[in-house]
Amino acid sequence: MTIFIDMDEVIADTYNAHIEIYNREFGGNLTPETCLGSEVWQNVIEKHQQSIRDHARTRGFFRALRPIMDSQKILKQLAGKHEVYIASAATQFPNSLEEKSEWLDEHFPFIPWQNRILCGDKHILKGDVLIDDRAYNLEGFDGRCLLFTSPHNIHTNGFERVNNWQEVADKLL
């Protein structure tokens, strides 16, 4: 089985990173719970929104992300049984290409560079399973689509949902 796995908000915790940076920069008190159902930038005053949008363009942002809980353990098990690829729309933020590659080397060394697809449009992917937090990436995929829960997508329907990596393991291992 060929499985494609997104990075941001699936194995890398970008959502909480945005919140932590915003709170530090502006003395805010955002939490994932206060942002449920929306993007982090949508929960701040208009003059601060661009700052959050620029986080992903800031050198070091992607390199400093924490892995999503249990993603390393479960992904290693999946890679032992299936053909696993990391598929990230990294070209949207050109600085992220090097940082995401280095991040994967550190946190997911068992996924070789040959199994990393840093692309722009995920509709080119052809395989059995795509795990992603964005519905628009899942919509054009011909295989099984698993929507990985993130605070921003809690109101998204129409896809098989996984709330954490243990649920991924239950479905695919």
C-alpha cells in the first residue's frame, strides 16, 4: 500500500507554533480552544493578522516545530509495513524546503529523502491513502482520504476523519 502523509498539522505542529509566537510577540492569550474552527490569524485584531501569516515566511519557523504526538512512533511502524511518502506543499513557502528536509532528517530519519515529495499541488499524487488536514488536498485524491483533525478543520465534513495517530494506526496497521 502507498501512503502519502502531509507535514503541517499532521506530523508537524504548526498550529500551536503560530499561537505561541503570536502570544509571545503581542502578549496575547490565544489557545487552540479559542481558535477552534478557524485559522489562528482569524482570531486576532486586523493589524496583527499579517504577522501571523508571515510566520511561515520567517526563517527558522519550520525547523523549530514540534512533532505531533505519536506521529514518530506510528509513522515508523507504517513505514515498516507500507510504502510511505511525506507529501508537503512546501513550495508555497520557499524557505521551508530546506527547513522541512532538515526537520524530517531529525525527527523522521527512517523516511529517506527519496520518499519526500515537497510540491505545490497534491492533486498529482497517485496512491492508496492520503492523510492531510486540508480538505482541498483530499478532494482530488483517487484513493482513501483521511482528514487529520486540527483545530482549524473541526467543522469540515465529508471525509473519513482521524483525530490522532493512534486512530491512524488502528485503521492502517
